[in-house]
Amino acid sequence: MDEQQSSWAIVELFGHKTLAGRVTKDTSLFPLLRIDVPATEAAPEFTAEYGPGAIYGITYVSEEVARLTAAAVKAQPVAVYSPELVTREQFERMQDQYRKRLEEMRSLPPARTDVHDADDGEEDENEF
């Protein structure tokens, strides 16, 4: 792919992250893959760039498939609190979301540590 050419693709990144959008080779600093992710109902459009070492796979697809994948993946741009970039209402809404998520997590039952794997091939001495 030439630097000025772009294609629609689904990009799989190490770290189990997937992005979909228009991809372009960017060599302004060093070789990077630029991904212009289209706006979806879940997020505004955004651009991300990754080096070759971060990329697990690229599947070139039609624009329609890339847009549908972007909507399904629900990738979000980086969210940073900076008074110049985020309104007070947005910041408070984000805090409320985190509080609700913490409450949900706290209401989950504790993980059981006393569970034995019955299929481990060994018999338990205390079993009859």
C-alpha cells in the first residue's frame, strides 16, 4: 500500500484490540499504519496510528463491512480529563458511570477458592 493510498480494513492488534476503518500507510516519522475509525452510535470518529510490531493482522474489506465492524466493536477514542477538553457535565457523567460499575462489581458474589476439579484424573482421599 502506497503512502497516499488508503483501503478499508479490519485491524487486529496485540492486546486483543480490534479497530475497523480506513487504513493508510504513514511514513512521516517512521512506518506507521494510520486507522481512521468512522463515527458510530457509540463513539465519534477518531484516528489512531500503530507500528508494525503492534499489528497481529489486517483484513481488507469493503467500506460497508468496515463500518459495520466499527459499530460492533464499539472502540472508543482515548478519554482524558482535561478542563480544556472535557466539560464539567461530561466529567461528572463519567464519574457516575464508574461509581455504578464499582457498585455492580461489589455486589458480585466472591470467587470460590474451595472448588476442586473433578476431572483432574486424581481421586480425592476423602471421597467414598
